[in-house]
Amino acid sequence: MLKDVETRKQVHVIKEALGRLGVDFRRFDERMKKLADHIRLAHQDAEDVQTSSRKISQQFARIENADIDEPETPGIAEKPEEGKSE
């Protein structure tokens, strides 16, 4: 009988400890989810920046290779008409 009373006290203590542990674990789980979201967003941001960097580098390469569409400037390639001076 004395043993049953002591066991019940221990069960009560264990249940209280498990309750506190459950609260802490839920808080930990929420924080872990937030951290995972931040990491996912940071990864996406890094990929977006890398895409922009690649596009800018490609534009520089085209410019360096003179592989750009030159804007049309009227009159440069044409001979001036007679009687008109430029």
C-alpha cells in the first residue's frame, strides 16, 4: 500500500515533467519551422541573385565581343544627298 502511494506520486511528478517538456518541444518545433523557412527564403534569394549575376555577366561578354545590336542612326551609313551639307 505504501508502495502504491509512492508510485502515484512519482507518476504525477513524471507527468508534470513531461508536460513541461512538451511545451518546450512545441516551442522548439515552431522555432525550427521558422528557421527552415528563413533558410529556404535565403536559398531562394541566393539563387535569384546568382541568376541576375549570370545575366549581367552574359551582357558584359556580349558587349566585350561587340555582339550587341547597334542602334540605328539615320544618315551615318548613307551618302549625303547632293546639295545638302551635314
